[in-house]
Amino acid sequence: MVTHDLDSLWRISDRVAVLGNGTVLGIGTMQELSRSADPVIHEYFHGPRGRAAREQAVKG
């Protein structure tokens, strides 16, 4: 599945590959990727939309 929908990723994925800048930037669980030091991945997970999706997933 290819998506930018963080809500779906938190709910249904076991492992995720993050693509950016023409390459694979990271592969792992959502928890692992949310701790990534890569600036592109970090912004995706810790920007306003990323924080909201994670909070919803934790509330479950």
C-alpha cells in the first residue's frame, strides 16, 4: 500500500518504508520510525499532522 495517511499507517501497518529524495529513508515499525533522526522522517512524524495521528493511535 502506498499512502500519506498517517492514521491508517498507525492502525494497520506492521512495517513501513519511508521514501524520500529518490531513496528509501527508513524501514521499520511506526514506533521505530517515529524515533528516526532523519530530518525528513522526523518532520513527517513530529509535525502537527504526525503528532495528531500518533495521539489518535495511542488512544485507540
